[in-house]
Amino acid sequence: MAADQASSGGFLTIVRRIWRSVSVPLTAVLLAALIGAIILYASGANPINAYAVLIEGSFGTAQTFGRTLEKATPLILSGLAVAFAFKGGLFNIGAQGQLLFGAITAAAVGFGVQGLPALIHAPLAFLVGGLAGALYGAIPGALKTYTGAHEVITTIMLNFVAINLTDYLADGPWKDTSPGNIVARTPAVLETAKIPAIGNIPLGFFLAVLAAVVTWWLLYRTTLGYEIRTVGFNPHAAHYAGIRVSATVVLTMALSGFLAGIGGSIETLGVVGRFQPGFNANLGFDGITIALLGKTHPLGVIPGALLVGAMRAGANRMQLHAGVSFEIIDVILALVLFFVAADMIVRWIIRVRAGEEEKVTLSTGWGSQ
């Protein structure tokens, strides 16, 4: 009898722990959907019909489901990039710029390197794109470590550098010069560099999920991950414990940039087939919403990315068949981000107390080492 009671108590403890983990993001999504319904109704649309069409456009057929996974794939990686930096006490707003550099570098390898078999060419382009993102992510890490420049400011500025530089490359040295082309874009990547799909399911989605699992393992099952989390929790205590804080900060930002970079690689090699400015817009910025939805946990970003990917995939159908503006999706996502960030409102509504393990460290402070 005592064993049964202990087993029951252990089960209830697990249920409570799971509820504490999912209650805030789940409630945030429901509140955002409710307010979105009010906005839809006020604009003259039928909210029930609009949401039904959105779901149908995201999961209604094998093709639309594949489209949802396709949309979610780079979002998983951009969410991972932001979440990984959070664990190190860093707020990486530069995932967009790092993703762009990964995307255009992967394209350059994809169309510029010839004569390689697919088993070498595709992984090479994929990894080089990730390394480009890592190098670009290491810059704000080094600036924070050696000059005290805050990563929020430097990553915002580096986003603009990346946007303009990749636009220049796509409309300049790496522009597609094929007859009839007048837009800024690179040549199409070679067939040997493309990441294929398995039926309607993009192979890149499985790579993104694998990256999430590896990131979880790195953070929670390795010495390096322990050091990163320790620096994120308290860099001063980490320093006294013998951890090289400066090197850890730079490495954390580099690994965060690598995740964003391979997200750009997958978008180029597995979806667009080339780099074209505008096709990667907001993927990095959506990573902030996804990281917060997933409680900055590497595995939590997967359902968050699937939600945002489904909304992006079904938005066009909702606009066409329900007469709803495409921008309503951005409004709902903004509301989700608001409620997740202002979680005290959500906790007051559902009467859940904040635990120490649920706090998210967005930054170690201005100019801190």
C-alpha cells in the first residue's frame, strides 16, 4: 500500500512538473488566439471559419503538412540559436544576420563548387553555411568579452550589416547572370548540393530535430554544457570556480550562430534552391518568439516552431478563403510573444507561481564580463 501511494505521489509530481512547464506558453497561445478572434470579428471576418481554414491550410493534406514542416525547419534552428544563447546568459538578437550569412554562403558553395558527388557536396555546403553563421556569431561574443559592448546592441547592428551585405552579394558579385534574370539572386545551387525531401517531408526537418537533440545533449550531458549554463547563471561564480568565462561567452555565441547558420543553409539548399533577398525575412526574429515559447529548452523549441510554421503555412489559404489579411498572423504572433514575455499576467490568470527553475536569464547585464 505504501509503495502504491509513493508511486501515485511520484506520478502526480511528474504531472505537476509538466503542467508548470507548459502552462504559461500554452495559455499565452490561447490568449493570443482569443484576442486574435476578437480582432478578426471586429474586422468583419468570421473567427471560427478563419481558424478552421488556417488549420486546413497547415495540416489538411499531406502536401500542406509537408509545407508546415518546411516552414518549421529553419524556425527550429533559429529558435535553438536564441535558446542556446539564453542558456549562456546572452540575448542573441542577431540570429537573423547569422542565418542570412549561412544561407548565402551555402548558396555560394552550392553553385560555385563543381564536380563533387552529392554525398560530399550537400554536407559541405550545409556545414560551410553553419561555420559562416558561427564566425558571424562569434563577433558580438568577442566584442562583449574584450570591450564590454552589450550583445543586444551589437547583434542588432550586425543584423543590418548582414542584410545589406548579402543584398549586395546577391545583386553584385554572386548575382545570377542567366538570360532574362533581372532580380537580385544567386544562381541556383547544383543538384548535388540540394537537400532532398522524402515524399512530402523535407529531409531538413529531421536534421533540425537532430540538431535540437544534440543541443540538449550538449547542454545537459556534457562538461561544456555545464560550464555554459553556469556562466549564464552567474559569471562571477563561474570565474571563481575556474571556468574560463571569456572563452565560454565567445564559444556560446559562436555555437548559437552555427545553429542559425545551418538554418539558413537548409532554407537555401532544401527549400529555395538559391539565395534570394527577402525569402529568409523574419526567420531569425521569429526565433525569439519560439525560444520563449519553448521555455528556452532545446526540445521545447520544436513544438513552438511547429506552431509558428503552421501559422505561416496556413496564412495564405486563410487570406484567400476567409478574406483575412495576411498580417493578422504577425499580430497573433506578437500577442504570443507579449504574453510569454509578460508571464506574470498569464501566471495571475492561471494561478501558477513562478519557480526558480523557470526564470529565463536574458542577459548578464550591460558591460558585464
